[in-house]
Amino acid sequence: MNVVEISGGVGGARMAAGLARLSVIDLTIVVNVGDDEEIHGLHVSPDIDTVIYTLAGVQGPQGWGRVDDTFTVNTELARFGADNTFLLGDLDLGLNLFRTDRLTNGAPLSTVTGQIAKALDVGTTVLPASDDRLRTELMKADGEWIGFQEYFVLRQHRDVVADIRFAGGTSATPAPGVIESINRADLVVIGPSNPPLSIWPILAVGEVREALVSHPRVIAVSPLFGGKALKGPADRVMASLGLPPGNVGVVQAYEEIINTVVIDSDDRADVDNIDNVDVMVTDTRISKPEQAERLGREMLGL
């Protein structure tokens, strides 16, 4: 069985790790690049790295970064007055030095991503949604537009998001293999990611959106529990962008794309309010790989 996961953030990475444990499927992970940024002159791809680190079992305790990493370079930057709010551990720094060097010398992001995955012994195919520059930008309540990392990391996602846009999205093309993977997939899974911040940037690539709209079997795992995200601003961002509360809003965020939404057992009452898609009710807490594997088995009917 061919399966594609559309992934962003820690939730998407954890879902990927669970699906990768299923030996009966051929898995491809298509990852958000909207939160890529240049930090200290380096090209940083946080969602790609989070997926690869999680698949490799070397992710940090909060789900991002590297386990047991040190921050000697990050601390030293403060000596020179550099803004070191965005934490790049020393191991993480090595990876980003490699990525930046390869990109500077003309390699596409998809090629470099494959090299990084191989170096960390990850056998699952991990693809950026696009090799082109695509950046998520958010408008604050005062009308100022800011980049994703400024909103999420530097400002700790405190701002109300009044609008969202994806710079470069209209011209971005899918990375090699993305459309082919979706078209041959028996099932596409949208991970339990923040819909506007982590998945909409992928959908901003027109050919990717069209492929998903045309696909007969797309399942989205809701990131909400009792209408709230376990961590992060998903529920607040959805509300400020005008989406309905709770899982009804998740379904609307993926209108025309999904056939099924997976919601947590504690949200069973939401079933009566969800129209036009099938609803699967189960335990969607997947902080451990075996929990994500169990959810994957249920979604695939294994």
C-alpha cells in the first residue's frame, strides 16, 4: 500500500514516525517549507528537520531539535550582540551548514533533504513540498506583516493573526516526486498539524492542492482536543482567521480536500456537527511512536 503524509510541525513528525513503523506500506512524507528561514546566514528548514530527526529517533525532548545537543555556538553569538533567540544547537548547526553549502552550490532542497535523511539512516522518502522559495507571512492586528519565525519563535506566537499569505506560493512548483507520490498513493494522510500555519503553505503550491482535491481518499487527523491544541496556537489562529471552533473548523480548513476527519474520542459530540465528510473517532494522542503506529493502523484498516 502506498501512503503519503502531508506533514508540518511536531504533530506531523510524530504521525510520520508511527506510519514509518508499518512495514506493509511504502511511505512518502511531503513536508511544509513555509517556515524555512535564513538564520545567521544559514538556510534553516525546521519542519523538514523535525520530520527527519523524529524518524531517526534523535529528536529533542520537546519534539524539535536534536537530543542531547549543546548550544556552545548559540551562546557565543551573544558575546557579539547577535540575536540568538532562535536556538540552533551545535549538532543542528552542523546540519544547517551542510544544507546551506549544498544549496549555495546549486543543489535543490529536495536533493539535499534526501542526503540528510540518508546520513541519519532514515529510509523513508522525505520531500519538501517545493524546491522554490515559499514563505509564510502573517499580519498582526495592527496591520503589520511579519515572517513566520518572527511570529512563532521571536514573539512566541502571542500576536493575533489577522491574515495569512504565502509569499512565492503562486509561482512555486512541486518538488520532484511530490505529485507522482500523491497520484499513486492509496491513501493520503494529513497529519495532526496546525492547518493554517503548517498545511496551508503546502496547499499554496497549486499543483499539490489540485492533486489532493482530485485524490479519492484523503484523511486529516485533527490537532484539537476539546477545541484546543495540546500545544501551539492552532485553535487561536483558526479562530482569528474566521474558521468555526473545534473540529468543524478543521473540516472547513480542508474543504474540498478531505474525505474523512479523525477526531479524538473525547470530542465524540462533534460528530453531529460535522457535515460532508466521514468522521472516525479514536484516541488521537500520539506523543509516543507506538501510539502513532496504532493510529496509523486504524486509519489504514490494518
